[in-house]
Amino acid sequence: MIRIAPAARKKQIPPPIIKNRYVLVEEIGRGKTAKVHRAWDRKNDSEVAVKLPIVPECLLAKEIFENEGNALGQVRHPNIVQIIEHGESEFGRFIVMELVKGRCLNDIMARRMLSLKKRLMVLADLCNALAAMHEAGIVHRDVKPKNIIVCEDERAKLLDFGYANVRSGFSCKHLTRERFGSPFYSAPELTINSGDPRLDVYSLGIMMYEMLLKNAPLRVMIAIRLLEIQHSFKHLKRQVFTGRISQLAGEIIEAAVHKDPLKRYNSAAAMGETLQMLLRNIE
Ligand SMILES: Nc1ncnc2c1ncn2[C@@H]1O[C@H](COP(=O)(O)OP(=O)(O)O)[C@@H](O)[C@H]1O
Ligand SMILES: [Mg+2]
């Protein structure tokens, strides 16, 4: 029998295992503070997603993770990613969630992959997700295409509750309101009023504008676009929202992105109802 000398054996590095249960397989996504892995749950023999901080010792990341774990633990909804467990591990804080199979909405928009009806259905799903969260007293505050996955059945799931405003319990030292949100999608009043569901309605309105008008992300020339939306909307509406997309789509966006939150839809549910009306008119 031929014996292979130990030095000649191929060195196998064992995959990291969280809590002696979740075997990390590969990185599938990355944001500002976190990386997300596809992993194998040894207890349930199933695939899961494990979110870990990029810098485990970062205090801000710890707060964001704790905040997200608390928020996700309070809602269960088909259009919101389902949490399995969260806590502290040998790799810093961790969150285990269902593995959402699909594509990031940002990619889908860039590749113009969805029909008009499917785009409206994604938006209606997001209204439902946000309505459920708002009902639970949680405002997401970071609604944007990168935090949404469109699943294989073309329904949307909302992710990334790190900046959510959870009504009870958790207080943040490091997570100040200046730190969160993405400027293009954030309502103008974000830094002065950080707990109003209409913040999410605004972000959804901007996404609807991007998805219907250009069917693509518009992150270039942010300032000009914002001016376009906030100041020349009536003009735009006359020009673009006639015929195929219809006047109603323009009215929904206008009512969602109004600079004055009191003139916006007062809930994601109300915006969702008008979207359903629009959907009924589209083949
Ligand atoms: N449960 C999940 N299933 C599949 N992919 C996920 C899941 N959660 C996050 N991702 C992917 O990882 C990326 C980063 O995750 P996210 O929670 O947004 O991190 P960050 O808080 O750093 O922005 C997402 O944009 C998404 O593509
Ligand atoms: Mg994110």
C-alpha cells in the first residue's frame, strides 16, 4: 500500500462554523457593514443565510445587528425576510435568516428585466411588507433596491433592517440618525423626524419613479433628479405619465414623494391600495 506523507496531503481548511451549527459555504452579498453567506444549518439540514459584520469589533455594527435582530423578530410576513436566530458568536454578532433565492432589485432594474406589470407587483409587495412593519411600530428607514430581492417566483422580499426604528426597548449610542439612510432614497425630513412611517413611503415613491420612468437606477446626478422630482413634477407628469403608464401612476408617485410628509400618503397601506387600482388597469 502506498502511504502519502502528511506534507504531501492537500491542506484542507475547514469552513467556519457559527455556534457549532451553521457551516459557512460562500459569501453571497455585502453591504456597508455586513457580509452575508450561504450556509448549511446542521441541525435542520437546510440552507440558510448568515449575516456577519465586516469588522466584528465595530461598535456601530454591533448596534446595527442588534437593532436588525430585534426588528426582524417582531414581524412575520411573506414579503419580509424571515429571521431564524441572532446573537453573539465567535465571529462577532450574527443573524441567521431564511436564504432568499433570487436577484437583487438593483440588478434587475439595471438589466431592465421586469415587465411593467411585474414592476408594479414588486412595488405592491413592498407596500404590503411595509404596511405590516408599520403596523408593528417599525419604520425601515433604508428602503432601496439594494435591500430588496426579487425571488424566483418574481415576488419581492424586503431585507436589511439594521437602521429600522423599533418603537420599544433598544436604545442606540452609536447609531445616530445622521448615519443612516441612503441620500437618494431618504425623505428630506429624515434627520429631524426619524420615526414616521411616511419616511418609507417617500423611499418607495422614489423607487417607483425609477422603476416606471426609466426602468433603471438613476443614481447619477442625484441632485438634479431630486430637483426634477420635487420641483418639476407637474411638468414631468404631463410629459411622461400619459398613455401607457397613465395619469394614475404619476399621481401615486407625486403623493408618495411630496416634500411635506403631511401631504404624502399617510401609510404604505394607502399607497398599496392605489397601486392595486393601477394594477387592475394594466394587462
Ligand atoms: N437572507 C438573505 N438571502 C439572500 N441574500 C441576502 C440575504 N440577506 C442579504 N442578502 C444579500 O446580501 C446583501 C447585503 O446584505 P444587507 O443585509 O443589505 O447588508 P448591509 O446591512 O451591510 O447593507 C444584500 O444586498 C443581498 O444581496
Ligand atoms: Mg443593505
